Amino acid sequence: MYNIKLLNKISNVGLKKYDTSKYVYGDDVQNPDAVMVRSASMHDMQMPESLLAIARAGAGTNNIPVADCADNGIVVFNTPGANANAVKELVILGLLLSSRKVTKAVDWCKTIKGEGDNVGKTVEKGKSAFAGPEIKGKTLGVIGLGAIGRLVAEAAVDLGMSVIGYDPYLPENAELKPGITVNNNLDEIFPVADYITVHVPLTPDTKHMINAESIAKMKNTVRIMNFARGDLADSDAVINALDEGEMACYVTDFPDAKLIGVDGVIAIPHLGASTPESEENCAEMAAQELIDYLEDGNIKNSVNMPNVFMHRTGKVRVTVIHKNQPNMIATITDTISKDGVNIASFEDKNRGEIAYSIIDCDNDVSDRIANDINSIEGVIRVRVI
């Protein structure tokens, strides 16, 4: 039996993926083989020796000590694209809210409730304060054309916008919807974009990519959407730009104390993936990732290990997480073969300093062989499945 510990409430659509003759799951499971998590922080969690994998039902893994997990042979998965449509829809909503001053108008409308029969006249007199431009015909800069960014770009084209995408990692043969152009020079996008939406991961290189210097290159009427990660934008720079009339609006799904209540900021409480459909998609993908890894050792959508898939061809499968260092593969295969075990298939890939091998064998692999592999310098974890 495999034990799956749930650190958050997980959609039943995902949990139904588990064959209950093979799996036990719950928030009180002891000695878990795997963990399913959404937003719960695992940074202070003592990882049990039994733990083989963690599946984050969502895209971001900031709540998981990813590097430490790699060092201990724990595979960390996420679910890219599972919540893409939900986030896309909220970005489009943010795009419209940034233009039409709807949030301000709604708040103002609440203040005139006591005017009785005069409400209609007051509305007609006051509505001009909330006028804003249409998005049709305007230029949208989409920074990052991954699963979410591409959906946003396509929806914007359908709404009549001119879309310029930025993504240095976009494959050359990527097929984009007509109406989307690509320019991988932000200095050429910033001056022409009426709206900018950011869809890149948070890394040391992208942190505060929206800052005083980049804002200075934009139109004073620019409206910026950040539904990716809060620290992609420098809050102080955003507030200063709004105060100085160098930005029209900033919409974020990641509010902080500085931004809340600032005129020109629309702060949304991280609702990007808060739809039942998104939660179901994420849970289903996360469960399948764990099943594939626990039962067959295949890795897909890992954030700290290489993705490796191999169809079973032998009687027994051996998987090895190891350092990416010279002679490692030869040492592992020699150790398996020395007792007459025949290797039917072999696959190895690396991700920086970490590598992962799947070896299918035609014979049984003894505990002694597994222990010998585990004792090789640079080997992190061995499994015989």
C-alpha cells in the first residue's frame, strides 16, 4: 500500500484517481510515501524518511523547500497548465477593470443609497468621473507566453487588441494565433504597450522586473496586470509611478500591505486559481503524477528532477536519483550486472547537478544489489519497483 498525506483539502476528482486497493490517503496518514499540497507551507516540516514525492496542486512551489527535497531524493511535482484557463479569465477581468474604473464606480454607488428617488439623477451627474477607454484597438504586451500567457494573448486578440508577446524561451516552431507578434526586446515593447500583463516565474532574474527603470520606459497611461507573482513588481516603484502620474493602474492578484488602499491599485486576494474547475484539474494532474512515479518511477512535471519516462520492458525496475558526475552510469550498471542480472532497458537524464536513471531488468534485483547501488558515492536514492 502507498500512503498519501494530504496537507490541504484536495478535490475528490483527484482523489478518485487512487485505487483504494493500493492507496491510503488522508490528513492523518503516517509514514507517507507522498504528499499532496496546495498552499500549506512545508518549509518547517520535518520530512519523514519514507517520503518519496510531493505533488503541488498548482503551479507555484514557493511553499516547498524544493532544493532540500532534491538533496534528499524527494521528487517535487507541480501542475503546469491545470489552472491556466481560470487565471486567464481573471486576467481578462483585470484588464477590463483597469480600464473602466468599475471598482471605484461600484464603491461610489454604495454611497448614494440614501438618496432615494434622486439616485438616478445622481448617477447621471456622477458617472463621468469613472469613464475609461475601451480595450479594442489597444496594444497589449504579454510578458511570458507559457500556458497562461498564451491563453491571455489569444483572448486579447479575440477582443480586438493588438498583442505583442515576449518569451526568449519560446520554441522557434511555436504556432501562435494570428494577431500575436513576438518581440524579445522589452525596451521596444514597453514604449508602445497600452497594457502589460506579466506571466513569468519568479527568479532572481525576474524579481522586480517591473521597477522604476522599466516603468520610465512605458507610457504614462500604461495599465499593468500582475497575476503571476507579487515580487515581479517593486511595490514602492509602482506606488511612486501612480502618485506621479506615470502609470494609470496596477492590478495584482498578490496584494501586500503597501499596495492595499492605494489610489490606482486594484488588489485581488489571490483568486487566480480559485475555481472548482481549476481545483479539480490540479488535483487530478497531481494525483496522476504521483501514481506514475510511485508505481513506475516515471517523472513528469517535476521542478527539481529531470523528466524521465520509459515503458516497462523487464521484470523489475530500478530507479536511481544521483549526482550528475562522471562514470556514475557505468558504476550503477556494473553493480547491477555483476550478479548476472541482465539490463533490458535504460534511460538517464540530468537536470543540472541532479540526474535520474530508470533501469529495467530481466531478473530479480536482490536487496544486496540495491544496497550496493545505494552505497555508491553520489547516489541519493534507490528504489526497486
